[in-house]
Amino acid sequence: MRLEAMAVEFPTVAGHPNRVPFAGVLTLVDVASDRAPSGSRGHRVVLTRVAAEAALPSLLGMAVDFKAGWDGHDAKQKCGIVTGARINGNELHVEGYLFARDYAEMMREMEAHGDEVLGMSYELADAHVEDMRASEWRLSKVTFTGAAILLREKAAYRQTSFRIVKDSMAAAGKPDRAHAMRLPARAGSRPGRVPGEDRAPAMQRMPARCSSAMRTA
């Protein structure tokens, strides 16, 4: 079994009211999306393994958002942060924390929906397409700029998942220490913004060889 993983390690704070752990499957690699993502001009897309592995570091520290109605993205509703990512088989797993106290109503809605209903969707910038003329777009290079929590049926990949981790010590998405690269969490540090990144929800016109923004919802 091949596994690639990266994580930022935070100190454990038992019972922290505003830091609730989550785990989920953000997307699939080397598998065509079930429907066309926003920004793909109606094409289903394939996130290649090479692109996903190279982009894992760009996921760390990125925000998780949600939209009222749970049917898309809202970059202004940043309700959490991604602290770890790993590729296991064809699944790209993520883990992190939700700002549970700041978004108490959101947490209640998540509990009402349950683990079997919610999924995830990625947000990309500078996604390079191998062949713009192909019926399915294969992404050979991407930069992750965030992720969203939404209803699984609304995501471009129907096999994504999301769950609140009840016991942080038993989080299923923890990277294997034998394969993970640990990065120190430094005060005030954050990944730099990607030039040309667009956080607005509108679909942007893509140049001949790459897309400036893409969302799997």
C-alpha cells in the first residue's frame, strides 16, 4: 500500500471549546469526477496522483469553509483549518480543526445531518490541464487554496466524506509517523498566497493551458 502524508503538529489541549477535530476524504486521485466542477467548462476532471502528491504541502494551513444550505462554497465562512493530509490508495484524506464555538449553529446542523450525508470539496488555483481538447481534463499540476464542507450529493466527487472526530486520540485520519513529514507550527507563520489566486465564488475564464480557479462543487 502506497501512502504519502504531511501534517502540522499542534499541542493537545484537552476540552478546547473552539478546536474540535475533524477528518474526511477531500477527493479521489486518478479517478474522474462524477460531474464537472465549477471552472472546468463542463468537463469532468481527473486529479492525477503526481499532481496531488506535489500539492499536499499547499493544503496545510488552508481554511475550511461552508455555505448556508450546504450546497457549495463560501470563502467568507471560514470555519476551520486543515492541519494534515495524506493519500491512501485513491483517497486524499484530510484532518484538522473546526472553530466549534465560533460556529455553534453550524456544529448543530452537522450533528443533525450525520456522518453519512456530508462530504467535502477542494478549491484550486493554477490548475494545469494536460489536454484542453480531451473530454475529461487531467490535472497535472495544482495548488490547493482551501476546502469546503457540503452535502455529499452536491460535490463533484460523490465518494467524499466528512466527520467530526469524537475522540481526538482516536482520529482515523492521522498520518503514519513512518511516512509523514512533520512541520513545526510557528506563531504567525502561514503559507504564502498563490499569485493570481481567486477566492471569489464566480467561475473564471481559463487560459489555454491552465485554470486560475476550480472548485469541486
